[in-house]
Amino acid sequence: MNMKKEVFISVDIEASGPIPGEYDLLSIGMCRIDQPEVQFYCELKPVSFKFNAKALEVAGFHLQDLAKNGTDPATAMQNCAAWLNDNLLNAETPIFVGLNAGFDWSFINYYFHKYTGHNPFGVASLDIKSMYFGAFGSHWFETRAKHMSKVLNPKTHGNHHALQDAIFQAELFHLMLQHLNR
């Protein structure tokens, strides 16, 4: 069996609420974990304009601004797929890595299928919280980024900007891999 090399891609999104389909994907940040300087970022035009006020407050977005300045969702997802294609070799497959991956992956999966008909990441994601929980034998409440940072000492930090958070997640994941490979 000829297996493709797995390339870990840190992905973070900001959304207008808790579930895709009813709420909007507002921004996407991605970077290769092995090369965090290889990055993708875009902000999307809202479709439903439905929102949870706290979600918008955390991300700092205004739906009217995104309606004017954001990228059309179909174009955004085509650009995202093109970035993955341009930054992976034919012998490589992207692995979605996220901090609370279930949330971020659900929006990415929905938007890829809705606007391009295919999710390049497939049907699975790798969750940093779960990996940390298993690797460090911690309690679930200790899988928050704040606690992980105290243990792993990353140089970067998260700030609810999708690209900055993707870079931060990439560093946390890399530090966990170093710890596990000791």
C-alpha cells in the first residue's frame, strides 16, 4: 500500500454562532505545522446574517463590514482549496488539526461541501485538546489553551484572530509532539 505523507495543517475559524448552516463562517486561518510561515487567511461575507452576540464580540467582527469587505464564500473556499493544493505535494495529504477541532472542522466541512462539493481534509480531524488530555493525563478542564500554555511554554499566543490562533495552535501541537517523542 502506497501511503501519502501526512502534513499537519493547523486550522482555526471564527463564526457567528455555534453551528454551520444556521450561522456563518466569518474567517479562516491556516498554516502548515512544519512550516508555520506558510499561511492562509480570509474573511468571508455572511450568508445568513444570523448571529450570537457573544460570538461576534469575541471575534471582533461586524457583519455589515464583512458584507462589504469579505470574500464571497464560494470564492473563499476555492481559494482555501487552492492554497492547500499549492502548498502540498501530490504525495502529501492534509490532516486537519484544531484546538476544539470538532467545532472548527464542522464549519470547514460544511462550507467546503456546500461551495466546492469536496472537503480536502476528508471526514476526520485531529483535536489538540484530546491529544493533550491523553498525553498529559490531565483533567478535561485543564485542556484549555491557557493551561496548556503554562505547561508547554509557547512563544506565541491566541487572540481570537483565526490566523494568529492557527499559528498558536501549530506551536502547541509541535511542542506536544516534541514532548511525546522524548
